Amino acid sequence: MKRRIVRLFLSIIFIFSTLFVNSCSERNETVNCFPNSPINVVLNLNYPAYYALQNVGGWIYVNEQECGTRGLIVARTTNGFKIYDRNAPHICPEQNTTLNVEGSIKVVCPKDGAEWILITGEPTKIAQIPPKTYRYNFDSNSGVLSIFN
């Protein structure tokens, strides 16, 4: 009787540990072929090129050194900023998988039409994961936005 209980208990532990390991390995932020590039960008929002980021809903493309393989999308939100990589997060990079902003409200993948809400990054069509985001620090006194990974 004790052996049956021990076997049952060990079987249950094994099943739950297998499920836990599998669920964690499938929760990737992006597809496994997503390129990893250094991100180190400093933007002075007082400059005219970045005025769009002074208002909620404003956005810009950033294509400078150390801003990923295809650049970044920087959007001003009610709580701060969202910084997205322009590589589509749900498919391997190809020539036509660079994300674009349409209508100042959504981010679109030209290859398959996947869409995300610009301000939140929430997927709305085709893709099940949000665009890859990066960390930032904003100094409101100087107007300097530092983006990094």
C-alpha cells in the first residue's frame, strides 16, 4: 500500500515537473531566430527631430548605430515610453519583415499583416506575442531618453 502511494506521488510530481518545464520553454519573447544586437541610444527630446515624443501617442523611427539590426520604434505612452525592435517578433527575419507604424495607432508586419497596438504592444491580428521591447531611462529635467538592453 505504501509503495503504491509513493509511486503515485512520484508520478504526479514527474507529470507536473514535465508540464512546468515545457510551458517555460515555449514562452519565448521572440522566435529563436530573432537577432540579438546591442542597443545603446541616447535621444535628447528637446531637439526638433524628436518633438513627436513630447506628446502621448507620438512616435518616431530610430535608425542610429547600436539600435538593433533594423532600428527601433519609440512611442510616447501615458506612463512613459514603449521602445520596440523593428524586427517582427513572430517570424524569422527576411527582407519584408521590418515593422512599420500605420495611422499612428498600430504597428504592422508587411509580410503577413500581423498587427499590434502602438501604445501597448498588444497583438491584435495574426501574431500571438508582442514586439520585442527594450528598457529605457528618461530624465524629465534634461529631456534625455536613454534606451538600452
